[in-house]
Amino acid sequence: MANRYHLLGLHMHQPPGNLEFLLDNYEWEAKQIMLCYDRPLKYAWRYQDVATFCVGFSGILLEQLRDPKIVARYASVLDIPQMLDSYRRTPNIEIAGMGYYHPIFPLIPMEDWDDQISRGKKVIQEVFGREPKIFWPPEMAFTKEMIPALVRHGYEDVILDSVHVKPQMPLKREDVVYRTHIAEYGGAKITVIPRDRDLSNAQESGLDPSWFEGEVRNKTSAADKPCLVTTWTDGENGGWFRQTQEEAGFWGHFFSPYMEKVRAGQMSVRPISPSKFVAENPPHDRVEVQTGAWNVGSTSGYDFSQWAGSASQKKALEEIWQLSRSYQDLRKALARTRPPGQNENLGRAREQILKAETSCYLFWGDAWIPKLYEETRVARQLLNATSKV
């Protein structure tokens, strides 16, 4: 019987200004969300002998959590600086990286990828004092052309929805979904860790350890090699995670009993970090990666209809692409005539363009697209002002 391991991942993100907006307009919800960032620490320390899992933070969320105004306004709920420092000191939580403003990478200009990736990695290093090696693509939106960019910035592993992972040679399903693989593009290689979509859906909505163990055993019954079952979901969305009565939520109803069974030797599935599993079971099989995202709402993730399905979403994306091109053209022109230190407005415009790429502005469609245009309008004004100087 093959050994079964579990990589549990949680994704944390809030769009620009949202922590303050929620506190101003939905105070109870804001407090529930803030507590979701702290709970992983409590359970990691409680089960430090058996527990290990991953948590990913978007750069814009960390920016808000480091804002003195946010720290002060949430002080009655949580000591945010102490919470962030605890992540730095908790060895059994591995921190995953992502794009700074949580963009849908396949939908934004490739010229913007490096800034989103490097800035996201830099803020994680500043806040947590460690270099992330595993990358979580926002909304699990991925295309193989991203591989060289990730490798260029030091990433070794990437989490992908298993439905988009296609072996180059015939493999059993369990050897595709529950093993790590090598994907290559443009001469760069990265380790692919497939996410089990069905079990991740259960992690998001509600499950218990016995059911989880049974499902894992059924799904991996034909496996003859060590299996890595990967579940990864949002960590602060939905009542299951926001449940203030913890015994009725994810941490009390599922995770704590799960760890108790692992500690007692009563669980055939054991938690593991991605770095440890890959080190002990180096990937050999090569796979192709189809462009796609995860399933959200009623969408399959085989296309990007959640973010680019409507005419208004497509128009907003055209605005981003046009501004990004304008920025690149102006930057190159100014580099020939002006010292770098004299382009402050150009740098500010760049920041606005990257911020406009926040996935939430597209995800919520017509309700949030105006927020995208607020960013691009400022960017356009700055570019126009810069070009006239």
C-alpha cells in the first residue's frame, strides 16, 4: 500500500482598500475575516508535532496589514504586527508566494508579469523573513508561458488545478493527480503540484476527518507510489472558515480532530510540506499544462469567463493592455532623454496600472469594474502629464 500524504493550502487575499472598507460598512464581517488570518497560527502551534500546511498571502493584503491605520483600527480585534511576526516564527507553516496585486496572469500583458511576481515575493521576504519557493497563481489562473518568469524569480514549485495537467505519456489518473511532475517551457523547468478539485471543494464547504480519509483511500487505492493529495482553498471566505464558534468551523470540526487522529496513529493520511515531499519523491514524469483557472461559482475554469466573459470585462481588459503598452513606450522613450530619477510620475502610473490588474475588479463584474477604471484613469493622467514634461 502506497503512503498517503496531504498538502493543505490556504489562500488569503483582500483587494486594495478592502480591509478599511469592510470595517466602515460591514464591521462584523471585517472582524470575522481578520480572525481568519490568526487562526492558522493557533492550530499550527497546538499541533506542531504533527501539523504542517501552507498559507499564501497576496502582496496587497500584506500592504494593508502593515498599514498603521489598519493596525490601529483593528487593534481591538487582533494585534496585527504580533500576528505577522508569529508567522515568521512558526516553522510548520510554509508561506506561498503570488502576484502582488493578485492578477489573472494569462489575461494581463506579459510585460507586467515580472513586476507582479517580484513585488509579491519581496513583500513576503520583508514580512516573514523567508523566501517563498512555492507559487500560488491567483485564481489558479495559469499558462505555461509563466514558467520562465517564475523560475527567473526563484520559484521551484507551482500549484495547478489537476484538470489542466496532462501527462506526456500514458499514466493512471492517480499518478497524474497525486504525484508531482515536471513542466517545461522556453528552457525553464518547474515542479507542478496538482490540486485535487473535488477534495478542495469539500475543504471549502465542509468535511470531517473520517470522510476525508475514506475519500483519499478510495481515490488512491490503485497507487503503488507515495501519493500527495493537495487541497487548496480560500482561507477567509465563507462561514465555514469565518465561524467564530470554532468547534463548528474548519479548524474545530475538521482540522483539530484530524490532527488528533494523526497524533494517535489512527490516520492513514499524514500532513506534509511540499518541499519535504518533493525532496523525498523527486518528480520524473513530464506534463503539459493547459491554460485555465480553478472552478468558481458556476464556471468550470477551462476558460476565463468569470473574469473576461462579458463585454464590459473585455473592455476593461483592453484598457489595461492599452495603458500598459503606453507605459512601456513612454518608459523606453524617456530612458533615452531623461535620468531615471526624474520620472516620478511614470513610476506612479506604473503602480496604478499594476493595481488595476487586481482580479477582484473583474471577478465581480459590473459592480466592481468601476474600481478598475478609477485606477486606470489616474494612470492615464500621470502618463499624459509625464509625456508633456
